[in-house]
Amino acid sequence: MRLRSLVVVAVMVAMACACGSSSSSPSPTPAGNATLHVLLKDSPFSDAKALLVTFSEVNAHAAGSGFGGEPRLPFVSDASSRTCDLKKLTTAQDLLGTGPLPAGHYTQLRLVVASATIYFDNASSGPACASAIAAPSGRSTSVDIPSGELRLNREFDLTSTTPTTILLDFDGDRSVRETGNGRFMMTPVITIVSVQ
């Protein structure tokens, strides 16, 4: 099976439009903190009807701090994980995480992908991203993830006066490949499209 992708031109949109597909609104920012919104879009391969990817962490690394103490960005609705159907994000974007972090200079985002499954026969129902998405019926296969952790090196500042929005592009064609005998492997390839 040849994996193909649809290349989507990255478009920055106003936060009000971007959050329109999210089922909950961000909570107020406590005094002294800044607000960070992380949005996700995708350009996946076209041979599947659904590609469900579950993220277990989104962390931000503050300049001058050691690893391990990275502030964790809450998922929408304070869920413990967030699942996205990347097929639904080819022409749209959805909120992955949002919430307060300490104001300051950051050098990196870290994402952890917990699991991924490809569905060949039917699309998923419901939103593009949620705390859980029901598995579509039909043929499917889980995707092996040798290293689900991805560090995105991009410096940005968080201020207590203006929310910061980061748009990420999950490249399905470069991330997922067939390894033989109907098995697939994922090495997440995610780029930062914009910081606004």
C-alpha cells in the first residue's frame, strides 16, 4: 500500500475561529500566569478513512529550567489525554491543549503520542478531537510507536497580557509507514507552523 498525503496550505486564523470546533472554552488565567493555546492540523495519507491518535502529554520547556520539571499544558476539559482523528484535520484545525502556564521565555514544546490506530473502511463519527472517540467499524490495525515523544524546538514568549497560540502540523505521510505484512509504524513528524 502506498501512503499518500494531501498537502494543505497552513492558514493562520483568529483564535475565535480556531476554537470554534472545540467543545469547551478555555478557563480564566490565574494572576501572574500566561495563556497558551496549542492547535493541531494534519496532512495525512488518503488510503485510510480514519487515523485516531491519542496524545498523553503536551509540555512546554521554560528557558533555564532542567528537563523533568516542564509545565504541563492541560488538555481541553482537563481530560487526561486527547484523541484526534487526523483525517478530520486535513482542512481544519482543533484545540489540543489550552490553559495557564507561568509567564516567561520558552524554548521547546514536548508532545507524547500514546497510541494510534488506522481504520480502512469507515470514518469516525463526532468531533475531530475529544477526550475519547468511538472506534469506527470495519478493518483496522494498530500502529507501532517506537518513540512516541517528540520535542519541537521553537522559542516563544508567554506574557500575562496576551494569549499565545501555536499551530502544529502533524504530517501523516511522513509519520506513518507500512512495514510489511499489513503492519504500520509511526514516527511522529510534527512541525510548528506558527506562533501568534
